Amino acid sequence: MNLTKFRFYFKMGAKVITDQIPINDVGILSYIFLSWLTPLVMQMYRHEDENMDETNIWQCSDLEKCKVNTDRLEEIWDEEIKKNGKENASFMRCWWKFCYGRFLSSLLGVIVNAVATFLVSGLLLKEIVSYIETSDGNMILGIGLVISMLVANIVRAGSFCFIMVFAAQTGARFRAGFLGIAYRKLLKLKKVKGKGLSEIITIFGGDAYRVYFNCLLFEYLLALPVYLIIAIAYLYYLIGTWSFLAIAVFLVGYLIQLLLAKCGQFSREKQLLFTDARVRKITEVLNSIKFIKMYAWENSFNDAILRIRKHERNFLLLSATISSIGSAIIPVLPTFASIVSIAVYQATGHDISASTAFAVVGTLHFFRIIVIFTPMCFRMLSEVQVSFDRMKNLLLEEEFLPHNCKCKDEENAVEISDGFFQWDAPPDDSTVEGYIIEGLNLVIQKEKLTAICGPVGSGRSSVLSAILGRMPMISGNVAIDGSIAYSSQQAWIFNDTLKENILFGKPSDENKFKEVVNVCGLESDISNMDNGENTEIGDRGINLSGGQKQRVSLARAVYSDSDIYLLDDPLSAVDVHVGKHLFNECIKKKLCGKTIILVTHQLQYLQFCDEIVVIENGKITERGHHEELNQIGDGYYKSMIEKYHRIEQN
């Protein structure tokens, strides 16, 4: 059930020596009141003038780690697909299976909180008022009632803290799995464009918070029967059948809340449609900002975004209005129900004492918890259902399937036989010729350097995509033997230090890192940076040139220490002397003994390759060593080399 472990000793701020968050190993009181955070808070206080970073705080605990919860949620989703099929699969059921053990475990805290709240606002209140009404009351009894009221309030506060901390921990675990499974799917998606992109952004934004908040509220939904039984039974004990009159008032208010929740769900669904449209439009603007500036289309696109935002704002206003009406009804209901029930009870000839009247009012205020949380829980469930449906649609999107076939010959790293590949739409950096690759028969031997060349748009990069499994295969067979590292033609970096951009999640090995930096020609660049390898790069850091980005991308691939390297024109964005260094020191020496497939325009390096593959119009037209291809009289390779030498001579 993935329950939280407790050591039931009553010690505040139990000290646990660990480099992980100690929340699962502290005592019950430390867990409830979060006193295990005290050492961290005091450390921050004592070192407030110093720069604190992630090394000064705990690592995530094992049970809260994203990988653990993602693996668990992914397993539950796979079981759901097998059991109910893709059409009938429900992510809501996956959420319940993930969390139900902790939900049921926390019911004990909810029941304790309900009983303590009832004692404070109902039974003990009646007894204290009754004691005050009695002129010859026992002093010890009075002191006992006051102490009981104090203890009940402490228990109520403590149980509420337990519920919130426990639920927050449950929500954090599910949110980690929710985001993790979405991220894993994102890496496998066949294409991410248009509406799908905006929905993914919404999943990682509002939906992630919504599923977390849903876990906080859901435990009260499970506890509603307990609250109902306690409140109705005690009201009936106090004023008999007239208690149902007060309940009827609450029922009317509850029905109004349900109606408002339904209207809120409708408003939310409509608002999300416009939110997705706005995100799509903004993404379109960001992707095309160069052309928008060039043609001075700023105002028209701005007006289009504002029109969508206006509709979105209208539904946000409607949702806020509905929420305000619901919030205004809640405080009025207990008072109105108290007036109606007590007035009618007394009007029918029944005498009511002050203690009974106070008890009725207190119990009806206790009843208010039901009215507050019930519509809130149902509204949140309806909203989170939209989020779960969106997640289901994402998980059912078509994805690229990895090549699972093994090579027939153990000496080969890649085998493609009768391969027919076709993009769903022409990629941004391809012409129509690179849109289709047909009749591809390609064998790449292990520990060999194979170069792929050909005219622009011939499909060279598409061949690498076919090997990676990113280009859809219509027919044929692809077999891969070994792990793959890929350095794309469009080099990319992310917001972090230069070192982390190269490590890319791999364990840090200082000697290996320095060697990779050296062979990739980054030593001088790092020495010129203020913080060296720890310099922030990306949108929030310094800008790198195209050549620097290309070398960082190449270093990332080299550091991965994979079996097969797919290098898509890594020498095109660098200077001649840098390109020579990369080819000799990195590709020929550092990666010696690895399988390398090099796409390049740099013809001067082809003679040093073990094999050359010439591709024209998506087909292999020539193949062999440099000397062999130069013997083909009317071959494309020979004409290309001759043209290169003429240019060099001139």
C-alpha cells in the first residue's frame, strides 16, 4: 500500500542523520508538526548572508523520488490498458489504485478529527453551558469540562495537521508520477504539434497542480459519511424529528452547490478550450517571431491573442462569480438552519434550554464542514477528470517504436534490409527528396567509421532518423546492436551549467570530463568563461555561438560512452582548424573502436573513413572506400571530389 512508516515515540524534532528528507523516519509528533524541518530552517537562518544551493538541503527520499512513483504509475496504467483496453481505460482508476492505500490509512485521522470537532462544537459546548446554568455546579466537573475542551481542541488541530501533511505527501507522490509518465511519453511521441503541444503544456502546468490539490481534498470526501452520521444522530437526540428541518435547509443549500459545481465544470471546460487555443497561438508566434517582425504583423497577432484571451477571461470571470456565490451561501446556511429549526421547534410548544440551543447551533456549524467540502470535492473531481482525460489522450498518442531486432551477423552494428521510410509530413530541414527513403539496404560494421554524403536534401539526415527509429518505417527491417548516441545537426543546449549540459545526467568523472572537453575543443572556451565549466548557459545564462553549441552537443554524445555514434554534420558549424581537431582527436582517436556514422559536407575527411555511402534522392547510389568510388567514371562521388579539388586549387 506504500504506507508511511512511523516510529511512535513522542519526541519533537527527532534528529535523523541522513542525506535524504527524513519525513518517513521521524516520530509521529515530529511528522504532524513538521518539527523535522527545524534543523534546516535554523541552518538557513544562521547562514542567511551566504549563498545557499541544492547541496545545502536534503535529497529527495526514496518513496518520494520521481522515478519510483513514475514506474509504479506506469505499471498501473499498463495493467489498466490490458484489463479494459484503450477505449475503456480510465486514468481516474489509475489514480485511485495509486492512492487508495494511503487514503484509507488516513481515514483514522479524519475520524479522530471528526469526533474532536463534534466534541468541541456540540457535546462539550452543551455540557459547559448546562454547567453554567446550574447554580450549584461541582467545581471539579467544571474544571474537567474546560480541560476536556482544551484537549479536544488540541486533538482536533493535531489531527487536521496530520491529515494535511499525509495528504500533501500523497499528492506529491502522485504528482511526481503524473509528471514523470507524461515526460516519458513526450520523449516517445511521434510528433508534437498544434493542439497536442498546447495540451502537453497544460498537463505540465495547471493539470499537475490540480491533481495534487485533488489529493488534499479527497480524504474529506471519504469522511463525509462519518460527519453525516455524527451530526444527524446528535441533532435528532437534541430536538427530535425537527432536526430534519435543519437538514432540509442544508440539503437545499447542498443542491444549489451541486448546481453551481455543474455550472463551474461547464465554465472550466470552455475556459480550457480557450486556454489551449491561446497557448497554441502564443507558441505559433514564438516559433515564427522572425517572420512576424519581418512583415510587421505584430498588431494582427497581438489582436488575435487578445481576442482569445477575452473569451478566456469571460469564462474565468464566470467561474469566479459561480465560486463567489457558492462561497457566500456556505456561511449563511448554519445560521439560517439554526433560526428555522429552533424557531419552529419552540413555536410548536416545545421548551428549549440555552444549553440545547447552543448545542444545536454548534452542531449545525459542525454540519457546515460537509457543505463546504462536498461541493468543493465534487468540483475538484470534475475538473481533475478533464485533466485525467487529457493525460489519457496523451498516453494513447502514437509513438515511435524502438528497433528490437538483433543483427544477424555479430560483426554488424546496424542492419537495414528493404527499408521503406516516410515522414508523416516533410521535416523542417528536408526537401521533398528527403521525405521518402525507399529500398534502403544498409549494413554498418562494428568499430568502423562510415561516412554518409550526398547532395542537399538527398535524405542523409533521414537515414540517421530511420536508424534512431524517429522516421516511420512503412516496411522492411531494422536491427541495432548496441546503445546509440546522437549529435543532431541542430545543436541544442538547456538552461544549466556547461558541465551539466555535457554530463546530461551521467555520473561525474572528472578525468573523463576533462578528456572529453579537450578532444571536443572546448578547453579555451571554458577558460574564457568567468565560472569555467560551472558557467550557466542557455536562455538564462550566456549565449553560445553555433560552433560552441555544436561542440557541446558533440561532447554530450562522446561523454555518454555509447556503442554507436550518429553524428549529423558536426563539423559544419566550426572553423576549419577546429574541425580538423574534432575529426582527428575526437572522431578518429577518442572514438576509435566505436561504431561511427558520420554525415558530413566536409569532403576532405572522406578519404580517412573506412567506408563511404552516397545517397541521392533517398536511395543509396554508391558505396565503398575512397579509392574504390574514385574509380567509378560517371559516379556522383568522383564528380563531387573533382569539383572540390578545382575549388581548392582556385
